[in-house]
Amino acid sequence: METSAVVPTSLDSRTVYPTYDFNKTITDEWTPDLYDTTYPYYGIYSESVLSIVNWRNTKFIPSIHTVVFLVGLPLNIMAIIIFLVKMKVRKPAVVYMLNLATADVLFVSVLPFLIIYRFSGNNWLMGEEMCRFVMAAFYCNMYCSILFMTSISVDRFIAVAYAVRSLSWRTVNRAWLVCGVIWAISLASTVPLLVGEQTIFISELNITTCYDVQYSEDLRGFYFYYFTTLLSLLFFLPLFVTTFCYIRIIHNLSTIKMNNMRKRLRAIYLTVIVLCVFALCFGPTNVLHFSYYLQMYYYDDDSLYEAYTLSSTICSISCCLDPLIYYLASSQCQRYVYSLLGRKKDYRPPRRQHSALTDKEEYTEIMLR
């Protein structure tokens, strides 16, 4: 996920500008120094220009995205095949995880466009419309992933805390309805990115940036209100809900009497791991994104730009971790993976008692990602 460098549209009292006769051309009178961060370069703060063209943005970030694409795409496709062919979609948890895997596939599917863009020196060669689509798809699928992970946490909390009563609430049809609402919200949230101009040509660098450079009046105006609202509703609120649910799940698993102590400890450890993955993968990116817009709005300072772009690589790594957690969390999923790869694994049929206790045990065993 990318944030934007700044194109100032008016002189700012906090920035030192060179004395310049506007009746003469810039090439006749003044050649700006890229390494002097007090001077603007073609309407872009010099620090941002250096961030756009340095090795971290043009080599390191696309290299990480390449690894994520090569690892995350086959793993998530395998997860989708297992959910659809082997496990069937018979439980609400499977519905949420199927949609999460789909969102991850779509997320990594747009990475090749960004990889080419970064390796080309942040020079976008695929047109304005394609830039809008790629950035909208990037944000849409990221927030889909966050909301699906939140839905899984709520579903698990209900299943563990209200094992018997939730049997009538947690239906496959309702899970599909929730997923439909999540997709609709995520798609609607990216409309401004689809209709607004996202590419800017920088003649001195001879590159066309895609979303990396934006006019300061937009960053301090519409985009400030747009992204702070989006982040509040689609990250900070889900983070609070997810944290609450998993803390309550850990508490419930610690207090209920389960016959298999090893299974309970395993479920608790996995719950902690999932919460940490959620916080570490999505936390830095979205917190820095939010802080960036606050800093731009109140101080006209874009010094968080590079930190944010680097943290976005951490966000993409979640696409690789999700399928691995599916595998580690569920012995049933492990058997299907072995079957899909043509190998055998000992099969133990699950118990089918229907007490409140066994319902909780079963849910900690089946797909506790």
C-alpha cells in the first residue's frame, strides 16, 4: 500500500524558498539542488523526491513484494481449493476463511503492477485508468482482509462463549450475507480513488508517478478527511473488536474444563499468534498512514512518507501468513493438504457429541487459525 509525496500549491511560511525572478525561466536562473531539503523541487519537497527515487523504493520494496507474490499466490489458491473441494462450505468459519483467501489472492494479484512500477524507478507506464484501478484494488483488498479477519474473530468468540445458543445464530447463509456486506463496503470505500487523478508527470526526473505524488491542497483537504475516516472505520474499529474478541476467547479457553490439556494450550497459543499477526501486519502501516495525514494537515510535513511506504511491505506479508496459520491450526486442514499433495496422513474421525463443552472443544480444533 502506498502513500503520497507532496506537491505544494502555495508558498508556506515554514519553508525557505530561493529568491527568484518569475519573468525568467527556471533553467536560466536557478537549478534546484535535490539534496537541499529546504528548497522545493518542481513543486515537490526535496525529501519526498529523494524518497521516491532511492534504492529502498526502487529495489527493496519491489523485492519484498515479489517474494510475497511468489509465495502468497500459490498458498492462497491451494487454500481456496481445499475450502471448496475438500472441506466444502458447510460452516460459517469456512465461509469467512474462503473469502479471506479470495481477498488475499486478489491482493497479491495486483502486486505485479506495483513491482514493475517500482523496479522501473517509480515510472508508471500503464496509463491513468490502470493506475486508478490498481490503487483502488490494493486498498479494497487490504480492508477486505482486515474485515474478514475481524469477522472470523467475532465468529470464534460467539462459538466459544455461547457454544449452544450460537448454533442457531451462526449459519452459512448469514455468514455469506456478512461477507457480501464487507465486499460492498470495501468496494464503495475506494470510489474516490477510481474517480480522482492519480498520476503526475515529473519532467525533471522524467517519470510519471502513480499515487506517490499528490498536490498538498488535496492531501490537506479531501484526502485528509477521506483517509482519516476510512482508517478509523476500517482499521481502528476492527482492531478494537478483534482484540476484544481474542482476549475473551483466551479467557474462556483458560477457564473451561477440557479433557485434552494439550489441545487447549495449542488453541490459546494459536489465538495469541493470530492476534499478533493482525496487529503487527496491519498495525504499523495503518497507524503511520493515519499519522502521516495528521502531520500533513497540522504541520505541512511529509517526513513520514518513507516510513509509511516501507511499512506497507509488512502489510503484504499477511497474505503469506494466513494460509500457514490455516494449516498449523487445523489437523483437518493438514490432512487435506497432505491429500492434495498425494501424501497420506493418519485420520482420526472427530467426535460428534453435542454438549456445550464439546462444542467449544470442536471449535478450537477445527480451523482455529
